[in-house]
Amino acid sequence: MEEYDVVIAGGSISGLMSAREIAKKGYSVLVLEEGFEVGTPDHCGGLVSKSALSDLGIDPTQKTFDSMINSALIFSPSGKQFEIDSKKQEVVVVNRRELDKQVARQAQQSGAEIRVKTSFQEKTKHGVRTSIDEIGCKILVDCRGVGALINNQRDGILLSAQYEVYADWITEGKVEVYFDQIKYPGFFAWIIPSGNGVGKVGVAGREINASKIIESFLKSKGGYSTIRKIFAPIWIKGPIKKFVLGNTVIVGDAAGQSKPTTAGGIYSCGMGGIIAGTAITKYFEVGEFSRLEQYQKLWHKKFGKEFEKQRLARKILERIDNNTIDKIFDTITPDILSEISDKDDFDFHVASIVKLLGIRKSLNTAQNIMSTEIKRLLTR
């Protein structure tokens, strides 16, 4: 039986970041990817800030980088709209399949081994059983994604569909977001350009027929050609209670490390991988279980407060009806949009939500919502 210090179940960005950090320190790491290639299937919209990529130790290659985002156009259910200038936030669209391959290359160059078409089956007394054989290990890192959460916590799952399309109504550099609590209850529809006339179009919502809804949305936009279809659940409930269970370390989407507001997770899940990998190497160095537990503490120190506020914002947004959304759009001024454009952070965006809802000055804007949750959202 082969032996490794660490086996990582899942070749996502979180698993590959963990592998990179562990292998750097000279420990043996095996990454198991059940798909036929790293980076597939690609469920991600690919939006991330340049500063986040820098924190992750990634300098995008020409293949990885798709385009810069200059603005976001937001629509209400009745068609009202406002636009946020995002140039100062330096948001980019990355090709997620190529991004994961780039990180896989970093992990391999650090000494990690990666196997595709090999899935994790179960833990054993001395390691793990895969679809191929048994492998011994000291630590299992679970990066299997949202699928690891579905059976136990279905209330945190939304259904989604995302198509890659060619369409002349996709404008390079401009993200579009559509709110409608009837069509996309609890979430929204989106258009993320990867170039002029090409991009990702998606919908998500609670208990929706994602296939039917996205087809309807696309038809409402005009002519298009579909080049790829992805149907996948997304997680919006925030982090799970425990990231470390014995010698199992849970990272990325499997740990609920994607944003509760947008389900985006390149930065928060990638950093989860880095923090977990560092904690595992510290554990190997000193042999103290408390070093493993530092992983959860450090992740929460960086993202916990923001994610808790995002969860509260999500509760508020889920309880707003279409009429209230339209009223909120009426209260958004050029000064609010200018402040968001000039000062706010794409990766930590609760401050922007507070400004857009108008609830810092008054609770009346969200009159149908529990005021105690709004007050908690405003607490610094």
C-alpha cells in the first residue's frame, strides 16, 4: 500500500493550494481528482480581484486571464437600474479551468502528486479507499465541494445553472446582475463577460427549475449560441461548525467557505487551502493537535466577521419582495454609487450592501425585515 503524509480529496483551488503549501515543506502529498482533468467541471463565474490573486500567490498567465471588469450594471424586477464603477477595485474575470491548472502546476512543482479520474470513496483505519486502490496517509484533506454538504444541510443549498454563450448583447468589461424574487427567489441572474460577445450567463434560486429559468432569461435577452452548460448546487449558508474532525481537515466549499451573498469562493476557499496547508505542516513539525485547530481560528480571523455579516445580509435580502427592491432602487443616489466605487472592497463587500439598502440612515427602507438583524449588520 502506498503511503503519503497527506491525501487531498478534490482537485479544486482549495485542495491544490493546500497541496502546494504542504509540499513546499517537503511532506508527501497526493491530490485525488475524480474528474478527467483538473478544473472541470467549471461551476465558477470567475470573478476575483487582482489583490486576492496576489494574496493567493497567483500571477495570472495569458491563458488564465480573460478580461478586466470596469463596471457592474444592477437591475430591479421592474427594470430600474444603476451602475457601479469597479475600476478601482481591479476586478478581473479568470478562466477558472486554466486557473486551477495553473495552481496544479504550482503544487506539482512544489512536490505534490496529482491523479485524475480517481475518486475518494471512504476513510479507512490507515488512510483512504479510492476508486482504484487503498492509500495510507496521516491526514485527509476533504475538498470535495458542495456535494459533501448536500445530504446533511439542504437548507443551505440553492439550485443554479450557468451557460457559456456567444451573444452580441454581452459587453466586455460589464457585469450585469438581475434581481427578481419571483424568478430567482433568494438569489439573482447574472452575466459575466469573458470578452466582447462571449461570457457566462447564470441563474440561481431556491427550489427553481434552473434549466427552464435560464432558458427563459436567455430568450429575453435576444439571440445567442450555447457552447457549454453547467448545472450545479451552490452553498449560501456560510462556514460549517468544525473544519477539523480528528485527522480530517475540511477545506473550501466542503467547509462552506464560499460567500453567503454571491457563492463566490476563489479567494476565501483558496485562502482556506493556504491556511489549512500551513496548519498541517505545523502539526507535523511539533506533533500537537492544537496546531491543526489553528486553521479554523485563522480562517475565521480573516473572513469570519465578514461572512457573518453576509449571512445577515442574505437573511434580509431573502425577505424583501419585488416591490421593496424597486423602492430601494429609488433611494440609491449618485453619491452612494460614487462612494462604493471609490472606497469599497470587492472581496469584503458587506459595506456596499449596507449603503445600497440605505439602512445605515434609516430602518424604514427595509420595513418588512427584522430590525434586530439589521442592527447586527450595522454593528462594527
